[in-house]
Amino acid sequence: MNQKRVWLLFKVIFIAVVWLMLYLPNQEAIQSIIQQDNQSTLDKVVQVTRQLLNLPLPEKNVSSEIIGTNQTTFAKPRQLNSAVYHHDNFQYAERVAQQFNQDVNLDELNRIFVSKINEKYNAVKSVGQHLSEGTIQRAAQLSDFHYLNAETINGESFASLFEISQAETRISEYLYELHIVATDVHLKTWKNSEILADYLLKALEKNDFFNHEQQWVSQYIAIKVAASDYLVDKSPYVRMVVVLTMDNQ
């Protein structure tokens, strides 16, 4: 191998090592950029290059005001900063959320979810259709007003949303929320009820749910996904709210 080829090989290896060193610390951000459907290929190349070289965003996208939040959970109902709604990341996340909500089949999800619980825990639970309206309304409130606690937006008990006798003593609920980048592939795979039911069952098990909650007869689960202001200045995020309502009669 002559000297020129050795020198060329050295340069190629050097460039590869440099780019690898730049890529690894920025891997997650770069993958997020690549997966964005609302960007052209040229825009993605520019954003990836800026990310690798740690360059500032173009002036038109730079704002001195941070409009998002790094807080994931809020106990009280709230409204988002009005500027959030005009941010490109939020608008993209909003489109993803709307599509997800349209594609999720709650009736099918509930049937599969109950079946998995009964099979794994040798239980005899049923889908509580009488709980569906209140549970769906509950998930909508928690999602639309970006909070998570046991009260409605009017400060009443969640049980007030259910038109059944002795609701306060009969029903209980389990709440779960998750912030996820809007480009995450899970938001596509979870449209499959079987896959989503598996994920929800594992989430309950991870939080030791079945060791604390056992005495219920019927149940209904509702999910609502919405665009979030979480880290919206950097990436498009959605927030998934899950409400599981259980009836002991």
C-alpha cells in the first residue's frame, strides 16, 4: 500500500471517528429530528448539522422566552401559555395526538385488557359498560386541563361523574400519565389494541397495582392523548392520560 493510500485511509478513519464522537452524545435528538414528518429532507439535514456542531437555531426560530415546562405532573387544572399553541412543535404534537385518539378503539381495548387480566391473574372481571361514559369524560378532563388528581375540574370527587347508585362507595380509579416524544414509534404501534393492552398491563404491574387493588367486579379503561407543553421549546411531546375505573358491585 503506497503512501497516498495510507494517508487517504487515515483521513477517512479520522473523519469517521470525529463524526462518531459528535453523533453519540446527540443520538436521541438526531433520531427525533429524522422522524419528524413535518420537516423536509433539507430542513432535517440543516437541523442535524446544527445539532452536531452545537450551533444556534436560525434567528426566526429563536425566542428569548421559554414557553414550555420541564415539570411532568400538575395537581391542579391549568391552561397553557397562549404562545404554546402557536409553536411548531406543539402543532405537530397536536396532529399526532388527534390521529392517535381517532385510531384507538376503546371497546376493543377494554375487551382485550380484561381478558389478559383474567387469564394472568385467574380473575373473573368484566367490562363495565356502565362506567364508560364517566371514565371517558374523566380522561378528557384530565387531558384537556393538563393535570392529575382525584378531583374533577370543579373540585368535586371523580365519582360525581358517574350516574350510578352509591358511586362514592362502589367505584375506585387508577390514574396513569406518560409524556412521550410525538415521533416515538410507540404512538403508532399502540394503535394496535393487543399491543396497547400488553403495555398497560405491564405498567400496572410495574406500579404494583395488583397487590393493592383486587376487590372489583367490573372495570373500564379510557385513554386520551394531547399535545403537551412539556419541553415544547426543544421537541414535540404528547401526554397520554389513562383512567381505569373499577366497580366493586
